[in-house]
Amino acid sequence: MKYLLLLLLLAAFFFFLGVKRSRPREPGARSKPASPAQPQAMLRCAECGMHLPADEALPGKGGVFCSTGHRNSFEAREGQG
């Protein structure tokens, strides 16, 4: 009788362990797969040559830039010459 009780306790333990693992962590996490990030164009800074994503580039006179400092120094230099 005690072996049957031990067997039932072990079965209940593994059952609840399996139920806990099968639950999604976020609501709807299993219903739709995560979509990968869309690729985007990489642009080159006209001042230093560093490549950066198009949505992070700053437009200016003479091209795109990685920072406002590079944009200002490029436009100041080009305005003098």
C-alpha cells in the first residue's frame, strides 16, 4: 500500500512539473512565432566613414552623418572652401 501511495505522489509531481513547463511565459507567446527584424540599408557617414543604419543617420548638406558634431564640422569645413 505504501508503494502505491509513493507511486501516486511521484506521478502527481511529474504531472504538475510537466504542466508548469508547458505553459507559455507570455500570453499568446505560442500562438504566433516571433518575426525576425527586417533588414535595413546601411549608410556611410560623410565625415568619418562609419556605417550606420538608415534610421539612425542624420541628414545634412553633403550627405548623411553619424552625429551632429560630424555634421557641423563637415558643413563648416565645406562652407569655408
